[in-house]
Amino acid sequence: MDVTAQAARRFLVARQMLAPARSVEGGPDGVLEVFRRLGSIQFDPLSVAGRSHDLVLHARVAGYEPAWCDLLYERQEIFEAYNKGLSLVPTSEFPWFRGVLAVNARRVLAEHPDVAEQVVERIRAEGPLTALDFERRQGSLVDWFGAPTNVVRAVLEASAVTGVLGLARREGNRRYYDLIERLVPPDILARKFPLREQLRYKLLSRYRAHGLLGISGPDIFGGLGKAKPDPGLPESPGRTALREELIEEGELVPVTVEGVPGKRFVLRDDIELLKAPPEPGHSVAFLAPFDAFVWDRALLGSLFQFEYVWELFVPPAKRRWGWYVLPILFGDRLVGRIEPRIDRKEGCVSVLDVWWEDRFDLRRAAGFVEAMRAALRAYLQFAGASRLEWAPQLGTERKFFRSLG
């Protein structure tokens, strides 16, 4: 298929349940509807403008409350799995996520079999435990920065990655681990697939979560092995072979998008939507750093003419924007970025800065001001805040958005 840039933009916005924003009926069932559509949502406990997965759901579910996702977690209707980073996935899909190419996790367990056995046996006897419930042990393991790490914590994480343990719940950033057989229903736990089938399913899940991916991209296909066969991983034929298999079976359909280099792929079930995507209407959504919509930075540049860099790891003096900035989607255009901060104690949202795209004038864009007001009202409700404060330099924004009634 050959599609125009406008059709591709409208398709992607509709496919991502953002046409219009916050249009999914609220409640835990609405959250599950998003999971059923996207398959998985990348998880991040860091709460600056809101936890990333909550921001993803807030952009799509009317009146979204973080407690709805937490409730599904507590009910074990969703679980944590590695799928392009740590993600939340419907528990019904556990059989395809129980095996991973976790070379490092297996190495940790092989080097510390005594700790692994002790950890599992104590959890078996006492129920869910955290790393803090065990005496700290140090060994040869180091963290990302080369500092010594707690062997018990590393073993707990490795046991979760390899499917021996799972997360029973979280309390803030504290993780409570339990035996996987206590967390997953027996009928689901009994279903098993070869690692090759799991990798194939998870590759398809990346296309499912986004809607218009190509064949590569930084971190987009992480955890699925190399593109070509790896002699060290005989069970993995390589991503290229798995993708070609999905294309041959019709699960993925190649498309060419006007102005976008290379082939893109859509799910078979999305072809009709791609042929006739709806007009997105006038709505505004704030997109999280890990939202699948912004996974493919190159596509944002070629299709939306929008450069997005998450500047968390950029030295402050070199940042063009801020370190936790949310792209602003208006209809099928990315028109700017906003840097909000939630102060739950004070019941306030502070907007530290806003950057509009050079080609965008908020005063002349039909429908934008009211759509932005609606988005800010929804964000205040999401944040549990009663007031909005603008940084001193944001005089124009204060003028247009002071009243949200």
C-alpha cells in the first residue's frame, strides 16, 4: 500500500486511541480496553508529571484515575513483563512473556545459586517479600554506574525476569516478590510455548503497540535478539526471519508512506482504518516519554516534522527543553511541548515552561485554545490539583489559559 502523509498521521492518531483524546469510557474497564488495543504499556514508577504509564492512560481514558490501573494490578489482571523495557501486560498474555533472552539474568542466578535458593524458599514459606526483608549481600555484581550492588536484589530481579518469581504488588518504588504460581491463574500458567513462538509474538506486540513501525529503531526491538541468527542463541532465528514470517502469513502488511524513508508495517486488522482514517477533531493530549506514539523518533521527524529528545540524561546546561517534557498533540499535529510538575501536597500543578513549534501560532489555530483548556482541566483532575501556576516567562499562556472554566 502507498499512503499519503496526512492519511498516515490520521491513522496513527486514531490507532493510538487519541482521536479524540480521553475518549475511552472511564473506569477499570476502560483501562483494560486500552490494554487490549495496545497490548502492553511501558511502565515507569518515576512520578514527576505523573507516572509514565498513568500519563499514557490519562491521554486516552476519560477522567482517568491512577487507582484504576493500580486496582487491575492488585487483582492480577495485569502484570509486569519486559517488552521494550519494563511494561504492564494483560495477565492473559503471560504464556508469551515467560521466557526472555535474559543472558544477564541467567548469569546472575548461575553465579549465586545459594542466594537464589534461599530467596525462593523463604518467599515460599513467608509470602511476598522485598529486598529489604533480606540481609544485604555484596559480591562481584555492580550496577549501571559500576558501584557494588546488592546481590539479593539482583537475584530477586533475575528470578522475576526468568519467570520464577513475579511482582505481587508495589508500594511506591518498593517491590514485593512472590512465587509466580501464586500470581498467575493455573490455566494460564499451564500454557507454554517454545521460546521461538514467544519471540515471534513479542515482535508482533511491538507493531501492535505502535501501529506503524519499520524494521529498526533505537531500543524499539530491544530484548528480541539480533536481526540475524545468533549462534549463541540457537532458539532465536533472528528478528528479520520472524518479521518475514509474519509478513508471509499476512499478520503484517508492508506500506510506503509519503515522505517517510523505508517500509512501514501495519497489522492486518488495521488496513481498513489505514484506508479511511477519520479526521481527528480538535483535542489536545499530553504524551508521556514512554508513550508508544513517540517510540519512533525518526518517524516523528519525517511524518510530523517534530524533533523529540528525552533530555533526562542530557547535562542541564545543554538541554534545549526540560528533562521531563511532554509533547503536545493537537488533532494530528505535534504543536509543542510542555513541562508540568505536580505538587500533590500543595494541590498544585506548576508549568515550568512551554515550547511551541515555529510553524504553530496558538492564537490562530482554530479550536486550539478551548482544546488546550480542556486538556489542562483534565490534567488538573488527574493530578488531584485545584490550581495551575505558570512560570513568569509564560505571559501569553497565562493570558489564554488562566481561566479553565
